[in-house]
Amino acid sequence: MVQHVSFRYNENTPWIYKDIDFGIDLDTRIALVGPNGAGKSTLLKLLCSDVMPTDGLIRRHSHCKIGRYHQHLHEELPLDLSALEFMMKEFPDVKEKEEMRKIVGRYGITGREQVCPMKQLSDGQRCRVSFAWLAWQQPHLLLLDEPTNHLDMESIDALAEAINCFPGGMILVSHDFRLVSQVAEEVWVCDNQGIQKWDGDIFSFKNHLRKQIDKEVSNREKGVVKER
């Protein structure tokens, strides 16, 4: 439960949210949309306690495991370790290397890619390691911030399929409308220090944006004509 939450980073920065109020559960499948700087990533940070509300309260079930993927996660991997060493270190309950090889292999990291230092992997391959790490935490709620960066079309479709098979809740921030259309049941718009549910799907929101842009361009052109 997010109860009357307001947030800004400090007294010298503008309010990002003011008095937002909503609830999410394990049936939630939401895509957050809105202009850059409106607070989409900040909302995910609030939900998983990376930052704390300036005012208001966020209540979480004490047993709820939250898994957060953000677009810089692959940059935080220990690059001198191999994917196999990293996963064995993170999940000591998996004792056998062969078992961990199978786990990592499910995410497209196979053969030499599993045992070479991760600094030798591409950004896309490191993202796959991050997804393996995230999935093996077995979270109840997924917070996904731009998960398609560095992924090819085939990987994005595989991600969509995996999300749809996931039994928990999900909140997604993504500019990839194709992914959003495949996995989100609701679209929430972050703007003007608040959050509003969009009455329609992601494609109707895209059309709304297009009309807004066309209107702004038209107004600018009219202004130029008047000045002449």
C-alpha cells in the first residue's frame, strides 16, 4: 500500500510526487509511462526502499520478495568473476557446478561464456546474467526498469513470454511499446507530480502522444507565420 506519499530528493529539488495513493498485489501487471524526468524510475526505487518517502507511508507484506531490474544492473556485476562463479557465490544453496551451469544456460549463457571473466561478455550477455540472478531470487513482485536495453528482438520476445509465465506481480518501465503490449494489463501515466490510470491500452496512449506532438508542431508553425 502506497499511502499519501510525497517525494523529492532534497529541499532544493522540486517535488516528483505529491500525495499519491494506490495499492499493488500479485495480480498487478502495470506499465508506467510518461515524459522523461516524471519519476517512473523513482517510483520503483520507492517501492523497493532504495529511497524513502519524504511524506506518507509505504506498507509492504513482511514476506514479499521484490526483484528489481534496472538498466544499469549489468554494469554492477563483478566483471573479474565468471558468470558461473558469480552465481555460485550469490546462491550458495546450489552446491553442484553442473546444476548451476544448467541454470545459467537457460538464459543463453553457455559454454565458454559461463567460465570466462564477465568483462569479456557483451552488454547483452551481461544482461542475461542479470536476468538469471534476478529470476533465481524467486521474487513475488518484479520491478523492471528498461529491461530491453541491449536485447535483440528474439530476446525481447523471450522476456515477454517469461513475464507472462511468471505467477507474481509486475511493474514495467519501458519505451518498447511492443513489450508493453505483450505483458501489461494496465497503463499508468506518471506526470505532473502524480499517477493516473490510462483509460485504454498502450497503442491508444501512443496515438494520444502523436496527436499532442502534431498539435505542438502545428502551433509552433503558426507562431512562426505570425512573426513573419
